[in-house]
Amino acid sequence: MPDSIPLVTIVLEAPGGVDLESVMYRRLIAARLRYEAQFSILQVDEPLTTQEIARLSELVETKYVVFMRTSHQLAPTYMTTMLDYLRPRTVYLAEPVMYTGMISKKVAATKIDDPYRYARDTDVFGVVFNTRRLRDALEAIGDVDRSALYLSYRLYWSIGTVKPLVTGFSVASDTKSAIGLQIAEDVTRLVPLIPTASKEVRVHLVRYVALFLRGMRAGKVTQVALANLRDVVRSYRLVELLRFVEPLQPVEASWIRWLSDSESDTHLYKQLSDGDSYLSFREGQPAEGAQPPLYELHFGGDTVVIEKSYRPRDLRPGYSRAASYDFYSRPISPSSTMIFFDRPLQADDNAEHLYEYFMVNHGEFTEAYFALNPKSPDWERLEAKGFKLIPIFTTEFYEKFLISDLVVSSQIYNIRYRGKSFANSRFVYLQHGIQLNDMTDWILSKYFDVFVATGQLEADYLRKLAPVETLNSGLPRFEALIRTRHEPQHLLFMPTWRFNLHQASTELFAQSEYFRAIDAVLADPKLLAFLEETGRTLHVKLHPNVEKRAGQFRFSRNVVRTDLSYREAIASAEMVFTDYSSAVLDAAFIGTPIAYYHWDAADFFHEQPYEGRVDYRDDGLGPVFEEHAELIHHIVHEHYLRPHELFSARRERFFQGVDPQRINAKIVERMLSL
């Protein structure tokens, strides 16, 4: 083996140890068979920070350095392509085609355009840095957050364009686009203010600023000065690039407009039937005695307040211009085109149940369609029920959307076609579940004319965010459950998911507390004996993210992975228990006993992109157990069959305002009045 210094050092971030079965690790080790003398692997056990990268750049002796994480993914050609490119030349920077999801099988076919650049993660991972140039740059830009280091490096060395090599690297997560960035507490500026004419860099920058602002809505406090933020927005003319931000981050788009021109503090957010909703931004403390703002955020020594208001339609900017088509100009009538849908590949949720009611009770609306993927197992079932089906997300679907007067769905998708979107047209959001967690930031990022709530507690929470749009009616599937014959046949376990396990290998998943806690319930000897002796069966409804790992769990004759729909499984359950899933509230609504098993209560919300809003012990509709033995004791001694006045009272309070017989009727009345 040669004694020469390798060409590249791979710094592998692996807090908690390397996942030896991860795709990342196996491909790196496999590459050693051919390139062992050309690269080395340096494992670090703590999350990388700018300061740690600066320290490592002083220690690394190789010409190049690249940072990776064991949860990331790289194409089989990554090492070959990179090393072959680097060996004969000296470069400041080399990078693959970057993905947030699966790496394309045809990397060369990936279109490197502005949308790609906006979607591309701009953290340090997967990119090959010239070690000496990185070391030099860090002397000047070492005060920025690690997440801005790649952008700051390009600004510092005036690297306006980068042509990616034909190989792929994936950070294997799009969570950041949903929850934003949380930068280090001591960071006082986002990026250096070094002039650039590069549109490529500016597109990266507008995404970075949008993600920072999204993270600020959750974090509330930063040491980054408001003046620096304004300088970044204005210096790089980011307001010119807001077409990339607007579709998925409309709050941040309005915010960037305000930062660019603080004299204009009120911005149209969502068109509505009777009036429009606006967002207002201003510096200073909230007005004394006024309604609490949506946000009070602190930038260094400055405070920014964000508020929501409603104004008449005729005050809308450009309202009188004939060139701007008003999708609200035509009232809803029997000739209106309407589209209902649940998930693309799965129905049997609120939209299906509302559509069925609407079809039976409002047959005069002949242009009401239900959208679904023809490959869905529900297609033939709905076809047999007489549903007017159209293939979802096809040309036919979008053409129907363009002429539709109303869209009704249990899911929110970013549908845009020829100038039409939910920002300027009618949309009724039925919800998939109930808002038990604090989803404020998510809710305020979405467009809707009606947001269906289930009970006064949820409605009160939602009305603080959307007072005009909230409707306390209950979910359509609740009415379907009430009308379904309830014959207890089994117990039902419905665990939810953990975001930190998205990229876990089979080995790492099996070692997780999540897997061990669930599997211990399924294989508990006392529970199995109880099921056998009483002739009962425990049905397990795994979260969709767990289905591919179902084979790892110890199912048995009396503990089965159910293939029933959610409605069928709940309607025929004697008792339902979960960890945190709101789906059990369907069971509580029809009077079925429920329970919660919080084996990871101390850490659950630390690893989720949201925070708890409801205290399960004080407001839950069933008992809460943190110990395995307590849960099993509750089940095998049939404590769930005992009447419980406390939970009955909580149930009545939770669902207050919902008429089980008029859920669909109430929603239809509201949607036809839009």
C-alpha cells in the first residue's frame, strides 16, 4: 500500500455510531476495494458545526474534503466519478447532482435548471471542497452557520456557476423544506455581503433565506440582526426571485417583500369569497390591548410582529383590472364543476364520505368529480358505487381544476395550473386527522377557504389562526362511523411514526426504541395468553411508513397485521390504543374505549417537527400509560370495559358543537355558500 497522502478525506458525521447496514456506509466500504489509497474516512461522533469544520480543515492533510452523514445516500458511481474528476486537476469545488429524495436512476437526465437549484439542499454535505481554499475562506466567513457555509464559500471565491458531475448524492430528507432551518444560537449574520451577478447563487440564497424565516416562526429568537437580514434581501435582490418561494412558503414570500420594502407592511395572502386575508409585518412590540399577533419574533435587539387581517374584496390590489381573472366571480351553482379527493392512491377518508353524501343528496350537481389514481385498489370499489371518477394529477384533472368552482379534499397539495391555485380559488380542507399538536406554522403556510374542525376545543385553537375560515362541523368519516353497525370483534393497536427513523437501515430500525416498544406489545406472553383464552384477536394497523418493515414484527395467530380499512378496523374494535395517533379519536367519537401508550414521552416531541398542544393526561379521552406492564395490565384485566365518568365527560367536551347526524350537511351548506 502506498504511503502517499490520499486525495480526499470523507468526514462522516455519525452521532451515536455508524449505521453499518446503511447504504452510505456499505458503498463507501465497497469503494475501498478499488480506491483505498485515494480516500480516507474520518468519523466524527458529534454534529458538525462551522467551528468543528474549521478545526477539521486545519487537521485534514488531503487536497480535498467532503462531508457526509450516514443517513445520506450516494449513487454507486459517486466515488468513481469524483476521484476520476479530481485526480488530474485542481479545483475549488466539485459537486454531484443533489437530491432530497431517491437518487434518479438516470442522473444524466436530471434537468439542471432554476427549479432544481431552488430545491437543492445548500448544506455542506456531498460537496467536495478544496481543503486549503476552505481553510482560507473560513478565516473570513467562519462566523456563519454551517448550513450557510457552502453558499458563503461560493460567494467568497466568486463561484457563480457549478456544473454538477454525472453522479448523485441525496440528503434523503425533505423535512427541512417543511420545518425550516434552526441555525446556531451565536450566529449574527446569514451570509457575507459579497456582490454576485450569479442567478444560480441568488436562487440558492432566496431558498436559504426562506428556510431561515420558516425556522424563525418556530424558534422565535435569533442573534441575526434585522438589519443584516434586510441587507441580504436587498443586496441580492431576492424579491425578484419570489416565484420560487411563493408556492410552498407563502408567508416567507410576503415576509421577504416586507424586508425588501418595509414601507409596504400589509400583503395580500389569500383571496376569499366575501373578503381577502392579509399578512402585516412591522417592527416593534405588539400594540397594547390589541389581539395577540400571530408571531412576535426577536432578531438581535429588534422585534418583528406578524398579524393577520381581513379586508373587503374591492380593496384588493389590482381588483378592478380586467386582465386579472377572478375565480370567485362565478357563484357556485348546479352547473359548477367540483373536484373531491383524498390521497392519490387511497380513498376511504373524509372526501370520499362527503362526496357520497353529496352525490345522494345533491344530484343536481352533475359535474362533481372524485379524483383518484386508477391504480388505486379503491378505484373499482368507487366505480361500483357510481362515483364520477377522474385520474388525479393528469391533464384531464388539471383541465377540470382550471374550470372548477370548488375543490374539496382531506389533503392539501400545491396545485397550480395556468395562473390558478388555492391562493386565488375556493378550497375546502376537510382534514385527515385532528389537530392535537401545535401545527400553527403549518396551518399558516396553507391556503383554504374552509378548515373543518371537530369540536369546540379544536375550533377555538384554529380560530386564533383562521377565524373566518374555521368550521366546527366534525369530520365526514365520523358520520359514516356513526351509521356503520358497531359489532366489537377485536382489539386494535394503531401506532404512529417517528420522523428520525425515515432513513434507518433494517438493523438500526430493529435497535430503535420505537420498534422494540411495539414489538414487545405484540409478543407479550400475558397478552398472548389473554387473547388465546378469551378468543380475541389484536389487529395492528401500522403507519404507512412502517408497512415496508412489517416483516420485522412478531405477528402470530392472535396478533395480526390487519388489512381492514381504518373505518372498518375502528368500527369493529372493542378497544383501540395508540401512542400519539389522532386516529383513535374516531373510536372515541363512537364511544369505543381508547388508551395511550407513551413509552417515549420524555423524548417524543424533541424528534418531531411539531410540539404537543393537548396534554394527554389532563385532556386525553382515555388513560395514558408510560410503562409496558401498565398497558398490558389494563388490557388483560379488561379495565377498558369499565364505565369511566371522567373520560365520558372529556369526550363530550372535546366534541362539543358536533351534531353526529348533520356533519356532512353542515359542511355542504358552508361550501355551497362560498
